[in-house]
Amino acid sequence: MAAISSRFGASWGSCGFVAAGGGAKTTVRVAAALDTEATAKAGKSSSRARRARKDGGEPGGSSSTALLAPTHPDGGGGGGVALDDVIVNPVGLGRRSRQIFDEVWRKFSRLGQMSTVASPEQEEQEGVLFRGGGPMCDFAVPGAQDTTVLVVGATSRIGRIVVRKLMLRGYNVKALVRRNDQEVIDMLPRSVDIVVGDVGDASSVQAAVSGCNKVIYCATARSTITGDLNRVDNQGVRNVTKAFQDYYNQLAQSRAGKSSKSKLSIAKFKSAKSLQGWEVNQGSYFQDIYPSRFDEGTDASFEISENGQAVFSGFVFTRGGYVEVSKRLSLPLGSTLDRYDGLLLSVGGNGRSYVIILETGPLADTSQSKKYFARMNTKVGFCRVRVPFSDFRPVNPQDPPLDPFLVHTLTIRFEPKKQRPGDSSQGASDPRNFQLIMEFIKALPTGQETDIVLVSCTGSGIEPNRREQVLKAKKAGEDALRRSGLGYTIVCPGPLQEEPGGQRALIFDQGNRISQGISCADVADICVKALHDSTARNKSFDVCYEHVSKQGDELYELVAHLPDKANNYLAPALSVLEKNT
């Protein structure tokens, strides 16, 4: 068995262990320095040991330790090979061991985590999500770089946010501002094309509209003076719509074509020649056995008056009787009504209600004709009435919906029984008398997207003594936009609030029933989203924050949606609302 003995050197700073075994006598010394002083002494002893080995002798009383080669049995030590002494520092050994342990532990702890090195497929997917128009990307509007938007009122509370939202989505933005001050310029980003002008000046508006594809009108009068209200809220909207149409007409003429935003003229009543083809007919819904014994009869005419106006007038005293004027349509070559959205009539008179009837089917066989009707309300004086094709209903409920492509006859009918008390401002007038002055009948162009977004108001939050004159100017501008034939979206927000957008659910309604406020950021987001939303075309709506009614006080049901850039909340909210309102 091997015997293990311990020898203590002369110095207490070191200790040695010797292992002796039978056979080849092998002696091994291992020394461990316990402090720096012992290490220094060991260095000196090592030097003496090297010198002693050169002389062939063995150092005596050395407190150092050397690792020696095995000694031959014959006792000769001349063949031994001396190795460098091994000095071990416990402090350095501890530090090194801790570093190795930390490295091993770090590698071990990362085994349960996902690798930070992405595969090519993963990088491609992330590129599509974050750079290719994914839900987390603000640049989610296709074709925004090719669209130039004119923002009228770019320095207003809503306009400043609209400009920045458009810039973030990659649009080219033009801003129409009234003053060329440094303070105004600092409000807008440097990449915005600033045009100085007044919305009441038609020439400056034409210069601003040039080169634009869409318009967001969020200007409002600074005061409640009637002149300012009419200039900004009424005449300003008229100037923008007219300049926008003129610009597209000029583009169409330069291409020797017709603008897609132009209306189709169906009839213009300027002279007696323009009345050719119009026929006046009369009839009754009842077949009484007392035909005219107790009735005073019916009389109607359609002629040019002394002042050059086409007047359809008369009276209907027959029970269940009606009179109508109709004409077979003769459209220009290559034009069909299926490319248009509805009818626009410029009429005047005493404020009666009329029925417009469109007839479809083969011209050769009138027995297979189908008739569709829609009601048209007028007011005392002149007005323009917009009647969309979607409002026409079949006379026979079993007939299919109206196909404008098949329309060949237009009829305007007056029925005394359909008159409501209050249709005319002349309370003493007989509802069986009528007078309709017609200027023209045109077809409104159709389209998929909105051309002009108008920010109006609901009247909530305005002082009662000023509300009427403000709403009067606003409504006049809205009517001008509806009659223009352009695709429109009219946004009527509640009282504006300065707070972040997208924090609360929104209410979209029609009927002037809202009273809650809404943030300017939410209104701006609605305007930007409405530019390319087909459900927003030709719609007017009120919008405000969601209001929770008390138990039992629910008078109507509204649509609430939480605005979020990751989804299009506007389309489902507007899909349930009516068009051309």
C-alpha cells in the first residue's frame, strides 16, 4: 500500500505532501503559497534550487516545492529532468473559477429562450408586417404617394392634426392659409406646400386646387359675424367645389375627353324648342261611376313663360286624380345612366311635392315595362334637389331593383293626395294647385371614393343666441356641396375637446341627436380614413363620444366603434347609414 506522509517545511507559509510507493521510488512535492510573502520566499528558494541542480547536488532545507522526475533504482539522479515550479494563487484561482462558472451558467440559462438570430423566412415575414403595410404600420394607404390632398384651414384645431396624419401616411399635402406669417408657417411641417389665399377669393382657391386629387375642408369662421360666416362656411365651400370641378374639366379638355366628375345633361329648359318631346298626361287612381259630376276637373300645361322659364302648372280637382309630364330620354352617343349615381333637378315654384317615375323595359313592347318611383320635395323659390337612383322603388313589389342602364322614360307627376299640410309656406293656398319651374335635369356622376371631406358642426356647444346664424351658414355650404355632383363626406362633430384620440368609443348617427363631445384627433382621423373609404361617399353623419344611457331611457340604437389604426372602424360604422342625406 502506498503510504502518505506529510512534511512541513521550515517556513510556516508553505506545506508539502510526499507520496511514497513500492517499486519505482517516486517522490512528488507540491507546494501551495499561502500569501505573497511566502510566494516571494519561494521565488528565492527556487533560484537556489536551480543553482544547486546545476552543481549536481540537492538543495537542503528548501521551503519551496519542485516537481521532480522519477528516480532510478540505482540511485543515480543525474538523469532527472527538472520542471518549472508551479505556484498557485488562491485569489486568482477563485476569480477564474467564478468566470468559468458564470459563462457556463449563462449558456445553460439561454437554452430555454428563443434565439435572437432570425431565419431568412422570419426576417421576410417581419419585413412584410412592419414595412409592407401591416397593421402596425402607419403607411397603410395604397397609392398615398400619388395622391395630393388640399387641406383648407390647415392651421385650425383639426387642420393641424389632419396635416400631420396625412404626412405620416405618405400623402402629398397642400395647405391653403390666409396669412403668410412666420408663426403660421412654423405650425406646419416643412414638406407641406403652402398656398396663401382666402377661401372667399375664387382666384386664390383655383390656384390652390390645381394639382390636387382630394380636398379636406376644415376651415371655420373666426367670429360669428354674418359676413365672416357666409364668406368661410358658405361661399368658401362653393368656391372650392367650383374650382375643383373646373380643374378636372380642364384636364379632360386637354386630353380631348370628358371629366369623370362632370354631370350629364338630360334636359335644359331655355326655349320653346327645348320642350319638344315632353307630353302632358292626366289620370285618376279610381274608376268611379260618378266620373266628373261632382268634380271640377283637371287642367295642366307645360310651356315657356314670358320671362323665358319652363313652367309646369295647373290644378287637379278630380278625386284621386293626377297630372304628369313625361319624355322619352335621348342621351348622347355612348352615354348610359348606369355610369351615374342619380338625378339633379334645378326647380322652383310654390313648394309642392312631386313624384319622379323612371320607366324601364323594351321600347317595342310597353306591356313589359317596369316603373320605379321616388318622391321629390321642393320649397318656395328655387332649389336644387338630388334624387339618387337608390331611392327609387318599384311600383310592383315583385319587380327587381332599378337598373339605370335600362331607363328610357322620365316622368314628373303631381298628386294632390300626397301633399302634406306644411309643404308650402303659403298656408292659405289650395294644395290642389301647383306650379313647378324647371331649369335643368342632370345625372350625377358615380364614383368609388370621396372627392371632398367637409367638417361641419352639429350646433352643440354654441351659444344659443349665435347658434342659428352659425348653422344657417354651415347648412348652406353643405347644400352647395351636395348639389355640386362631387363625391362628398360631411362630418358633423360634437363639441371639440383637446385630448388624445383613440381612447374612447365613437358614436355615428344621423338625425341631430348627439350632445357629447369628441377630440380633435378623432375627427382628424375620420377625415383621413374617409378619403379612400367607399362607404363614406355621399354621406353626412354626426359623430361624438359614446354616451351610456340610463336604464329605460334608450330612445334609439347607435353604432359604437373604438378607433384603432390596426383596423378600419369607419367602414362598419358608416355602412348602416343612409346616403345622400
